[in-house]
Amino acid sequence: MSDVIVAPETRDLEELAGKLAGWLSGQMPKATGIAIGNLAYPRGAGQSHETVLFDARWSEGGREHEQGCVVRIKPRSFTVFPDNLFDEQYQVMKLLAEDGRVRVARPLWFEEDPELLGNPFFVMEKKQGRVPVSIPPYAREGWLSEATPEQRRTLWTNAVIQLATIQCVPTDRFGFLKGPAGAEQGLAQEWDKYVRFTTWLEEVAPQPILRAALERLKSSWPHQDPAGLVWGDARIGNMMFDENFDVVAVMDWEQPSLGGALHDLAWFCTLAETMHGRSAVHGAYLEGMGTREETIALWEETCGKSAEGLEWYEEFTHFKMTCTGVRLGQLRGTPMMDEAMMRKRLKVD
């Protein structure tokens, strides 16, 4: 199990407990004796938002109550993405929890006023389970690396089914995710988002390689653009699993959109190969995890949509990840990749 806190910023947890207790009294006016305890930052995951786990206890209606919770605070200076989708993240999780097909933590309360914690925040239920963390890489050490190939196969199957199930959720209630005029949904929405991401990065430094990569991708624009909801960071590292290797929660909905069905599948396949595939760069090969071809077949079988043309979306995934890497380098003051690496990844001469 990782013991590394990777949160973008931290704070005094004892002070936070007092603030949350007072705030919860306003959310639950009939509750008495509200106590907050067991506050902790997640280990090995959670780089883009400050996220704190805690337990709440109170009395109400002559009974004692206890609820495991998570508070997620909107980023301040450590902003990885140009689009502010904090409110939308909460709304997406709320609708998915109501629908019930995709397993998410149930959102409990949203606070718009930044006065209490320095920025808006929301509280959701705390799920119990294990997460394949990135730091250290889950394929090199930890519970998944120690699992049997059969257990990993179970985990992979359940993860892909949940990934595909996202595409079974009707998008008609997610109109609040529409993009700007001319790029309201579909591939146009995701494309517009990352063109603007590139422009945002250029406010710090020119990005000629990213511009060349955009031109290359645009020149081979795909015909396939099936409708669907975008999770945004689709990987097993953003899923929680129980002791039977089944999915407990699909997490981190911070960049949702109506961009179409193939973005998450492409992201999932790309990260799987990088982290635990036969050509793993940041992890190691894990026997039992499904191949790209098996992932595509199970995804298509589960959601009934075609993955034809996925190769272009995988190339676009590399571009998206590079944008994120450049931004993290800007925030940390140390580039995460050199020019040669960027050119190779994005196939730019």
C-alpha cells in the first residue's frame, strides 16, 4: 500500500475537522453532537484536487448515526485543466448515482461559498475498497501486483464492463455538459477543449510540437463519432475494488463531456498498455489482464457500440496526455518530458 500523499496542497486536518463539524450542523439542522474524525489524505492518488477522507458521527431522532465521507475541494492555484468543471463533476456523479448502473460514490452536499475552506467544495460518501495507485505503480508493487492471474482477470473484466456501462447511460439529462456553439457535443467538443488547452499552455510558452500534432490529427479526421458520455480519465487507477476484485466505485469525474463513446475506451486502452501491458513503460506486465483486443471486444459486447476507428482516438489520447504533462511541468517548474520525447509520442518530425 502506498504511503505517499500526492495532493496538490494540504492543510491542518484538526482545523478542518472543526470547520466541517460546524458546516454539517447547517446541512443537518436536526442533528446533535456532530463529531468529525479519522481525517486523512488518500495515498498514492489524487494529484489534481485536494481530497480528504473523514468519518462523521451524530445523533438524530433518538439514534446514533455514522457516515464515512470524502470532501473534495476545488483547486485554487494548482489548476491542471483550463475548463472549470467542478460543479459539473458533482452533477454528473449525482445523476449517475440516481441511475444506478455506473457505480459511483453518492454525492451528499455541495457548498458554493468559498469562505469556509478557501474554495467551493462538495462532500460525498466514502466507499470501502482498494485502488490500484499510480505512486508507486500498481503493477510493480502492492495488492494488484501480488494478485493471481485469475484475480487480475476478474478485476479486468469487471473494470471493462463498468467502462462500457457508462455508454449505456442516456445522455439526455446531461445537457449541462454541452460545449460552446459549434462544438456542443461529439468529437467536436473534445477537439475544441484541447485546442483551447493548447492555447492556454501557450500563455506560458510556445508549443510548436503540440500545434504540429494538432495539424497531423486534423489531417486524418475520423468518420467514426458515436455519441456518448465522457468520463475523462478512464483507467483502473480511478476505480475502487473490493476483496473479490469487483468494482466498488468509478471515480474522478473532473473532466466530463458529451464528447462521444470512443474517448474513454481509447484512454483506457492506452493507459493499460503503458501501466500493465506487455510494453509497459511506467509499470510492468501483469499476467491475467486483458489485451487491447479483448478489451475492445468486451466493451463492444457490453455497450453495443462499435469501436471502429479507435486508432485515431488513441492517437488523440496521446495528445491529451501530453497536454496534461506539459501543464503539470509548468505548475511544478520542471518539464515532465523533453522535446524529443514529445515528438516521438506525437509522431511529429
